[in-house]
Amino acid sequence: MKKVFGIPMEKKKELTALLEADPYEKGSFAMMGYKLKDGNQVGGDEKVIYLYISGDDEKVGAAGEKLKELRVDVPAELEEKIIGIIAEEEDKAASGMGDIFG
């Protein structure tokens, strides 16, 4: 499952604390992996940070619960767009590594 959560810029400090908390704990954001995008990078609200995570439904659901007090709704079309942007970036990175080691 891939999910994008919106976090208002004014809550960036709280978000950072959550993302960096207990990095070796099972189910932590660090163990799951995540990507952050500013709104202006993805055509979204410039006052929002978009947090992308992927994993099984249980882990993504648990992440959503941890973010419950911080998050705002992300329109479905924007979520799909952000997921597409990140997939494209990952493909380019993988391709670049193939060029280096291929």
C-alpha cells in the first residue's frame, strides 16, 4: 500500500520529532522508509509537507494513527500525482545505478 499524508508547515517540528523517534523500533518511520515533498515541488499546497510511505496495510495504518493529530486531507488526485512522481524518481535512481554497475 502506498499512502500520502499532508502535514501543515507549522507542524514541521512535531513531524520531524515523530519521524526521528525510536529509529530502530519495529514499525518506526525510519524502518518503513519515507519521502517528504514540499507542496510547491508537487503542485500541491505550498503550506503543506507531503509525507509518502509504503508498506503493508497494517504498517501504513499504524503510521496514519501516529500522524492523526498532525495530518490534513490530501485530495485523491494529488495523492496519485505524488505517488507517480516518487515512482518516477525511484525508477530514475534505479536506472542510474544500473548504468554505473551495469
